[in-house]
Amino acid sequence: MEEQDLTREYRSNIKDNIVSLIIELLNKVVEESKINLNDIEFIGIASPGTISNNIIVQATNLGLENFDIISELQKYINLPMQIKNDSKCAALAEKYYGNMQKNDDCIFLCLGTGIGGAVFLNGEMLVPKKVSGFEIGHMVINKGGRQCNCGKRGCFETYASMRALKNKIAEVLDIDSDFSGEYMRSKLLDLNNKKVREVVEQFVEDLSVGICNLIDIFEPEVIVIGGSFSHYQDTPIYQMLLDKINNPQNRFNKHAAPEIKMAKLKNNAGIIGATIQI
């Protein structure tokens, strides 16, 4: 599936753009699969943010609040639908079909525009009764630090999301940050450039701090990392991160490092997990 980068132009009319894109992609799937729309029994949608009763209560990184996307889509597509938090969807996909199948205690970490995740203990996903919860990205790692869209300062995702990395790269290179992740990987992440390397090293340090905090709290057997960071498996950034996490000085239990894996289902995990019901 093609990815849509969240450029300024796309964000300017984001509700209509999201609805249009979903309809466009659905029609494309129907056409390529040579099926009839009426043959589809159920549609699952994965969305960032807090989801309750099939409504996006808030998705701060998208600027959405109380968005009844299901009602909007059903104006065009009269099919049963559900919407769940994208990180939880991706986590379910990795647990059922991906790199967490063989483990009971595991963490899924979704690194993209923000940071989300899910936790499994004894093979069951932890699901709070009130709201979707486990807002890993809003764990504070630098008290009084960078302003986050959620209203707090110093949140994990303001330092270690892929958007945070993109913004810092743009800042040190003095360029507009409205570029794609693919362009950043292929053109801008030159570790021979001293300024870029310093940004990358700080990014990895901040990311490892958050991950090691989670290790100390949950002691998982495995941590699977997905989202757009899954495209970085073959880059030096990934090995730098592994070196940090595997350093026993960075964890409470020195001899119990979890296995670190990239999402087997890559950035499609959320799509796959959207129709899994628990």
C-alpha cells in the first residue's frame, strides 16, 4: 500500500483528505482484487489518538477532535466498520501474525509522527476500561523540555518520534521540514556530516532512554518496533539503538535484556490489525 506523507497541504483539509484517501484506497483494493464491494463483510480502520465508541476523541498530531469518521465514511460506503488506535492495531497484528507470536510478555512500540504502543502480559493485551491508554509517547523523559502537542513538556515523542528527527535534521541543515521520510533516509541522513551525526546520536540516546524505561517497568521478553521506523532496519541508526539498549548500564536488570526486533509486517501492521477484534 502506498503511504501518504503528512505535508502541510495534506493537513490543511485533513478530515476531507482522510475520508477521500480511504475511499480511494478501498476502491483500488476492490478493483485489484477483482471483487465486488458488497463482498466485503467488515472494514477496520486504524487511527492515531484516543478512540472511544468509534470516534476519534483526540488525535493531537493530526489536529483532530471528536471526529466521527465512521459516519462520514458511511455516507459513501454502506458497510459495517470499526476504528481502533493504530498502535494497538499494529500490536495485535504483530502478536497474531508477526514477531511477537512466540512470546507472552512483549511490548510493541510504534514510531512515526508520534509514538504509540501496546503491552502484552501473559499473552494478553493490557486494555484499560476507560480509554485506549498506554500513551507511551507522552511519558516525560525531560521535565520542562520541548512543548508537546498534548500540552505537556518533555514528552518522549517530542524527542524520539520520526517527526522529531525530521524537524531536527531540517533545523541543522536550515531547510524546510516538509519532506518525505524516504527523502530523509536517502538524501539527508549523512552521518559524515557532523551536525547531522550529532542530531542522530541525540535522537538514539533519547529513544533508548524511553525504551529502557519501558524495559524496567514491564520486563518484556521482546520489544517489536514498528511504524515508519521499520524502514530503518538496514541503517546505522538501528544498530546504534541496539548498542544503547544492550548496554547493561542503561537498564535496571543488567542481565535481562529483551530481544529487539523490527515489525515483521513493517508499516502495514496497523492496517492488518485493524480488523482483529479482542
